[in-house]
Amino acid sequence: MEKSKSINIWLYSILGAALLIVFFWGAAMQRSAKALENSVENNYNRAFHDLVSYIDDIDTQLTKAQLASSPAQLAAVSSDIFRQSAEAKSCLGQLPTSDVQLDNTAKFLSQVGDYTYVLSQDAINGAEISEEAYNNLASLNERAAALRDTLADIEDKLYSGDIKLSEITSVNDNNAAQAAGSDILTDLENVEKSFGDYPALIYDGPFSEHIENRESVMLKDAPQITRSEALRKAEEFLGPKGRGLKFESLSGNTAIESYTFRKTDGDNDISISVTKNGGYILYYLNNTETGDEKYDIDSATQAAAEFLSARGYPDMVSSYYEKKGGTATINFAYSNDGIVCYSDLVKVRVALDTGEITGFEAKGYLMNHTERTDTVPALTAEEARQYVSTRLDVSSSGLAIIPKDSMQEVLCYEFHGTFMNKNFLVYVNAANGREEEIFLLIESDDGILTV
């Protein structure tokens, strides 16, 4: 009897201890979960607070930009706006806004930084800021102020505890969260809608409207072809390797609509795409294994040039290349009476064991190729050379058309030279002597690239 009682006491003690352990473990887990929840909420609040602060600074700097009368002052202001808009985009990306699209808001932040930067560069290079540009700054200023006010109202609700940003991600969990989260979503949707009607900005920068909405120069007026006609074009381009191609897809969500055909033949996996407008080859790729290299880069370049000439690309000059996995990818640019047009780019991949062409891509050429007429430089090469740093030991020069970030083209003199035992390319505007670009040539056994 005593023994049974002792056992019961022992069991009850173990059970009590276990219950205490479970209780304290549960309490600890609850505290940990609450701490994690608070940490996440604090991170959201910090990102939102920083976003409001950056937008407020952008609003202030845009006001200053409208008063800046010197290139140096405009450059200083635009530098601040460029940095603040980048930081604001980063903060926006940290918020739990997957339930609402904020593409227009992000686009506004990109454009406001880029637009003011381009204006400052124009001013530094002697261009007078136009009345239209000042009107655009005023419009951006107005939008930034409206955005700041709307976000500040949301921030007030966050500080008062009326809503939580984390509740956006749980609006379907319960009615309270649904109501609070919906308030935030509605406010953010109103922010997004406010940018739906602001005027398009056309300027020399990578976020300009005419870049995002641009179309192929070469293909825009070309007649459309059928799928069977596209297949015939693909077969002609590939020769014997084109036999057995099967239709795979019609792309409709890119700048160039195209028919894609494919076939697998032993070790060869061949894919080729033909533009719907004009029937040009957009790309060709043959994924096949390669053996020991037997072709050097000069032989591969010659093989690629002959391939291009035989397929309607006779006026192409090679520039840079990259070797990888037993193949060499060589860049070719169109040459117009000795003027290299770097916008009109074609890439050719050559297998270094056989010299066979295993890849071709012509998107740059198809997007940009046209016959240029304004190719007479205002400066001579000797005059343009005066705008190049005397520290560069120039070895050669020539005319070239280069694309800006906006894809607008500039006729330049291309100066090739060395500085500190490194090779550089310097591009000087052939109309006004402006130094447009400086590139460092990275040369190695694996290729020649620019940075």
C-alpha cells in the first residue's frame, strides 16, 4: 500500500513537472512569437517612416531645383534627388504590399531622380534649361507633395495604433484585420491611382517614356508573315540542320513578336525564332557539347563573319568577344561607310572544336537598324582630340555612333588609347566636343569586354 502510494506521488510529481515545463515552454514560445511579430512590424514601420522622409526630402529638393540658376547648384540638388529616389524605392520594396500593385509609384520615383540628373548634365554641358523643363519640375514637385501628404496620413494612423502594416498580409484571417488592412490597401491604391494621369516625360534617360514604350525601328512597317512562311525562313537559315523543325510557340509579350521552332536531334537541341513582322531571324541556338579547342579567336571571328555575310549581313565589323565552355561569342556591329554603329548589334556563337556556328542573336540590330543620314561630323578628328585628356596615350581613332542610356544615338569620335598600362576607349561628341563615354577594356584569355 505504501509502495503504491509512493509510486503515485512519483508519477504526480513527474506529471506536474511536465506540465510546468510545457507551460513555461509555451509561454516562452508565445513571447518569442510576439517578439518576432514586433520585430517584423518595427521593420515595416521603419521602412515606411524612411519612405515618408525621403519623399519629403524629394519634395523640398524639387522646389530648390526650380530656383537653381547655376549648373553647379542644379547638379548638387539633382544628386540629392537621385540618391533619395533610389532610397525611397528601396523602402517601398520592403513593405508588405503584394496585395496592391505600386508600379506607377515606383516608376515615378525612378523618373524623378533620373529626370533631374539629366537636366543637371545638360546644364553642365552648357544647355539652357527650357520653360518646358521647369514646368515638368513643377509637375513632379506637385506629385511628390501629394504623395508625401498621403503617406504622412497613413503614418499618423500607424503611430496611433489604428492600423498595422503587417495586417495587409493577413486581411483574410479575421474581420478586424480585414477592416484595418483594407484601410491601408485603399490608401495605397489611391496613391497608385494618383500617378495614372501624370504627363509622360520625354528626355535623355533610361526611364524615359519613349524607351519603355519603344518599338523596333526596322520591323515596325514590315509586312507580317504566316507560321508556315516563318518555318521556311528558319529552314533556309539553318540549311540541312533545319529539317525536322516543329512549331513551339508564338511570343506576344516582347518588343519583337516572333515564331519559335525547335527540334532535338541526337546531341543537338536546336531552337530558332523568326520575327512575325518581316520574317527575320531573331535568334538561333544549338545546345550541343563541344570537344577540345582547335580554333583560335581569329579563326572563329572569320567563320562568324562569313556566316553573317552569307545570311545578309555583309557590312559588319567585330568588336568584343567572350570565350566560355568551348565556344566564343563574338559581337558584330554594323558599319556605315566606315562609321561603326554600335546600336546595330549582332552576336554570333562559334564552337571552337569544329568552327560551327551554334548561336546567333540579332535583337539589337532588329530594334535599331536604319540608314543614318546625319553622319557628317562638325569637328575633325584633330579638333575632337583636343577634348581628350592629355593623360591618355591615343593609338587610334575613328567615327562611331553610340547609343545613350535612352537609346538616342550620338555621332562620336572613338579614341583608343592607354593609361597606366590599361586600354581605354574615349568617345567625344563629333558635333560639340562633349566627352560622352569612357570605357575600360578588360582583356584576358577569356575575351575582351568593357566596363
